[in-house]
Amino acid sequence: MARILLAEDDEDMRRFLVKALERAGHEVVDFDNGADAYGRLREEPFSLLLTDIVMPEMDGIELARRASEIDPDLKIMFITGFAAVALNPDSNAPRDAKILSKPFHLRELVREVDKLLQAA
């Protein structure tokens, strides 16, 4: 079981993601913005940061960049409808972050999360 920090500003999407990940056996702590998620990340360790890119207060790329400064071994996955933004070299997104483009099926999300967590 992994500890996952989820940052997603869409309430319905966040609820579905939490439910799917918890059913897969993971512990999920979720926030509706990057700033609050970052605050929690500074308090305790997580196995994976799962974050939307476009969010209020602090976007997912900034959250991921700051998170990787706190924990360089933290796995990062972006969920976004704006994959080109994350792939842009000028975005300063962590280079080894995984990107899952919306729309996706919840089974696909769980499979990709599990794959990323098992990677060395």
C-alpha cells in the first residue's frame, strides 16, 4: 500500500480518483489546490504525488517542482488535459514525471499508478 498525495481542483474528479485508488489498496490524502497539498507534503512523507496541472493558488508543475526539492525520490504523476504544457521543457516540470492525459479510465489510472510505484 502506498501513500498518495492527490491535488485536483475538480471536486467530482477528485472524489472518483480517491475512491479508485483506495479500492486498489492505497492510502490517499487529497486537496483541491496545490498550496494546501504542498503544506501537507512538508509535514509528512508520501510515495506518490498525483496532481492536476491547472489549479488555483499553485499549479501542479510548481507543486511538483517544490515537492521534488523536499523529496527527490518522490514519484510524480500529472493528470491533465494539457499534456503539451507538462511536456514543454521550459515548464521546469520534473523530468521523470509521468503524464496521464484526460480523459482516462479509472482502471488505467490505477494501472499507471501501480506501474510507477513499482519502478525503481
